[in-house]
Amino acid sequence: MQAKNASPRILGAARAIAHREGAGKITIDAVAREADLSKGGVLYNFPTKRALLAGLLDEMLAEHHERLASVPEDRRSRTLRGHLEAIVQARAVDDDLSMAILAAAASDPRLLDPLRAELTGDLERILSDTQDTPGAMVVVLAIQGLRFQKLLGLPDGGADLRGRVIEQLRAMINELE
């Protein structure tokens, strides 16, 4: 199989493995089998597992941009709303990949530099969109808390309470506008 420009196929294979078997099972060999490529074909596009995880992070950030873009532009708290909706719409495979990226970042914190840059820009937009910066920051921290609660499998009080918390956050965002 041709390996050149196979990045989308390789990333799709890595996601499929994460969804089916868990992100811990993502290896260059497993991705090569899943993508029907040689190991060399995968390595041509992603020379290391770290590079593969960085590619997955880039793809996840692109999806994050799409989710933000789906929020109507006339909404003043567009970025903040987008972050909340990203949590609401996240799929289990996204959470699994996020955990794999975080685990890899434990040994190489630079892996998260693109995420840090993205979130820095988002936070600047969120805070500039409101007169109530402390209130906006409370919502940001609550959204981050929901994300990590879900990622780490921490108790959340059940689906009913989680749904009510999300509705409360939406109401708080409305009040910021």
C-alpha cells in the first residue's frame, strides 16, 4: 500500500483502535495493521508514537475549531459556549484519546504546547467578551472541571445532576452576555 500522504487514514486507524480497544493499545504496529499499511508506511508519516499522538491532538484541535465555529457568530460568549458544547458533544473515543495524549505528555510536556496555545487564545477571547471576567473565569473553570471529571471517571452525581449542571452553566453564560 502507498504510504505517502496517508496521514488521515493513519489517524483514523488510531482512533478506531482507541475506540475499540482503548488508547493504550495504540502502537505503530497496531495502527499499521488497522490502516493496511506497512510499519514503514506509518513511520513515513509519523516517525514516532509521540508524533502520532501529536497528530491526533492536532486533529482534535481542528475538531474543536469546528465545534466553536458551529456556535452562531452573533453570540457574544461564542467561545465560552463552544467550550461547553464541546464537553456535551464529546464522544468516548475523544476522551480516550485525550487520556492517551495526557499520558504521553507526562513524559514530554511539550506535546501539549499546541493545546496550551489554543486555550490561551480562547481564554483571552472569553475574558474580552464580558464585563464580568471573574464570572466568566468561574464558568471556564467549571467547564474544565467537567472535562477532567469525565476524563478521569470521577463521580459526577449521575446523569440527571450533570444535565442540570450543564443547564446552569448555560444560564450563567447567558447572564454574562
